[in-house]
Amino acid sequence: MPLSERKQELKRRRHRKKKYEIFARKLVKATVSEKTVIAEKLRCLTPGCEVLIEAWDIGKKR
């Protein structure tokens, strides 16, 4: 039996939270090019990523 839409959304939200934590850990030692890659992955992960990218100060195009 498939999950209800609410449970699916909660599952997706928890998965995004885990990915955010992983990316935050990697950003500590990341180079400029690695930060760009992480920013692109965040853009694919969620539609509200621009707020997060600005907060983490990554993905600036120079």
C-alpha cells in the first residue's frame, strides 16, 4: 500500500535535512570549485535552495 501524500512529504523533508547536514560538513574544507558543485547539488535538491545558498555564502558566480 503506498504512503499517504503527507507521509511522503515528511520522508522527503527528512531526506533533505540529512543531505543539508552532509553538505554543511563538506563545506568546511571545500575549495571554491567544490563549493560550486555543492551549490548545484542543492539547486537540484530543493526549490527553496537560494535562501540556503545565500546563508551558507556559497555559489557566488564571479
